[in-house]
Amino acid sequence: MTMLWSLESALTEGRALKIISGLTNFDADRVAMVVQAADRGGATFVDIAADPALVRLCRQLTRLPICVSAVEPEQFIAAVAAGADLIEIGNFDAFYAQGRRFEAPEVLALTRRTRSLLPDITLSVTVPHILPLDEQANLAEALVEAGADLIQTEGGTSSQPNHGGTLGLIEKAAPTLAAASTISRVVEVPVLCASGLSSVTTPLAIAAGASGVGVGSAVNRLGSVVEMIAVVQSLVESLQTVAYQGQRC
């Protein structure tokens, strides 16, 4: 399926920004805050839990493309019927703390099942960071063959920065940056670098080969829409700087 033109354009230009409210976040008020901040701050699209009520709520708040995330393919059906524009298998971060692992065969099976249920919707799939990089690359290739239109990386929850400041932010983002670099070399679909990123490290994600970034906790952990908007705007500006420098080159 051809991606929505605004999203496709942003991915082509390496400036796509997805703001993630959380796969397990069903708090309508909190989700609304994140979506409003994404809309007002200039994000490209939003990612919410695959819940039809949340989709309908967010559709009233924004005209941005709405991505819904789940790890159970059947949950996508009602969310798409409610107006979701694209779907994401993943974000797995919420499950690692519970001791649940997502191995390559399961992710591939989920992708095939999802494609059989929804053959035409734009589909993004997260590659688990728990896999070695070579296995992440192999899985990404298999996912594209199975119908994935977009591959997302992760890794921020596994990193343990040893330093503060800018160096700490780079250490935090290192796993997902490494995954983006490795995977972008072996697939022709866009790669979205997510998990553990900030306005400092989003340019590194694009330099590593990603077509865009996904940011969750840096926004949704904040207590007000005003604070969230400021972070989203800083992320947008960092991506625009990279795009501008690329045009000059």
C-alpha cells in the first residue's frame, strides 16, 4: 500500500517524526495530551494503542496520520475501522519489564497474520533489540518479504549510560542507532529509528540511515501539554537542520 503522501514525503526527506503515547497507555486524557502536543509541535504522525475509542478521540484532536500499535493482530481490525491510518507491530519496550521476549519467529508470524487480516493497510514492524544485530538484519529482510512497509528499531530501554549530559544521551541511543545503521543497509523500505532518542541524537539517527525517528518517553513523561510541545518542537528543529544540511551537500 502506498503510504499517506505527507508521511511518505517526510520519510523520503529524512525528517519524519512519530510521537508515541505508548502501546499500553489507555488513559484517554494522557493520550490526548500527547497527541495535541504532537499536532501543535509539528510532528509527522502519532502512535497510540490499538483501541478504537482512542482512535476516535485522536481523530477529533488532529489531522496527523494515526498509527496504532499492538502485538495481537486481531486488535488492529476495530482500530482501523475506527479511522487508524497505519498499524505497528511493536513497540515491545513495555513488555520487556514483564519478562516477555519477542523472538524472530514470533514477530514474523505476527506480521504474516496481520497481513492476512489487513492486506492493504500500511504496516510497520518493530525489530526486537534483544536479537544480535545480524539477526535483526535477517529478520528485517524477512519482514519486508512478508509485507512490512516500514521497519522500526528499538533499544533505549536496554542501554545503561555511564555519563551525564550529551555523552549520556548518545550512550542511551547507541543500541537503536546501531540497529538503524545495520538494517537500513539491507532493506529498501524506510527505517524508523525509535527508543531512547532526544533532540541531540535524532540527527545521528538520520546519519545512520534512518528515514525518521520515533520518540515516546521524552514527551509522554512530561506533566503538561506546553512542556510536551516544547520537546516536540525541539525534535522537529533538529530534524529540519539535518534535512537542510543534506540539501546543501
